[in-house]
Amino acid sequence: MKIYTKTGDDGSTGLFGGTRVPKHHIRIDSYGTVDELNSWLGLIRDQKINPIYKQQLITIQEHLFTVGAILATDPEKEVLKNGKQRLKITKVGTSEIEYLETAIDQMDGQLPQMTHFILPGGHTTVSYCHIARTVCRRAERISTLLFQSEPFDKNVLSFINRLSDYLFVLARKLSYDLQANEIKWVPKKKD
């Protein structure tokens, strides 16, 4: 099988199920942003971080492939004529969302209480985590827009939302582990 098919040379691409749409379609933007997020998670995983977080990130990356597949499926072709699901993978459900919540709670329990907003940065690894968090928020914004016009499993939206929370807490935990300085944002008062 060749990597290039030339079928997208006209500016269109195929969804799971065969439907062709323009490459700028909101569905493509949605799962493309999830793919971008997955790449950032790979970069974080490649850093010198606790093996527990590396394993969590691998698990999350696997879930993101599922999210991408759900977003890449034409809802009109999701179910075959015989009533069976076209996408034969485990869906993202409450257990995947609870996985993130458990990880968040475990990390957060080891951190000092947050009293102010924090400026992203302090260490390259932490910065990568904040970039991933903002890409995750963008994926969420795009996916919620897609959901309004072409609904899909709502657990996908919950998973993406919780993932951005996870990435924020992971950034704080990595700052703590790496002894990086968290710079608080304190608004200046007007004279």
C-alpha cells in the first residue's frame, strides 16, 4: 500500500465510511486538531518525566485515536444497513473519563493549593504541557461546534474537556517535580 493516494489532490478527503468532504470541513478540523494534540502528548512523553505519567500519556494517546476515529466517522454511515456499527472499536465512555479524573485527583493531592492564575512556562517540559493544554481546548471548541450540527457520542466532549484539566494539573505537577518556578499572575492595580 502506498502512502500517497492522490485522491486528496482536489482538496477533498474521505471520512470513515467513504463520504468525501473538503479538507477545510469542520469534521476534518476537529479530528485534525485531536491528531495535533496527540503529537504534543508524544513530545511530553519523550521528556524526562516520571514513568507513571509516561504510561498515563500512552493510555491517553490510545484514547485520542479512538476520539479521532469517532470524529472521522460520517454519522449517516456510522451504522451499516444490517444495523451493526461500522466502527468496531471500544468507544470513549465513563471509564476513560474517570481514568483522567483519578489521575487529576492523585496529582492535585500532592500539590500546594493554587491561589492565582499561573503564567505558562518555567521549564521546557512544563511549557510543552501548557501548549498541549491549549491545543486540547482548541480541539474542544472545534468539536463542540461540530457536535451542534452533526452530533456524536457526548462522552467524547466530556473526555476532551477533562483532558484539558488533566494537562493543566500535569503541568503543575511537572513544575513541582522539576522544581520549576511557578510565576503567579497578579493583576496590577490601576493608579
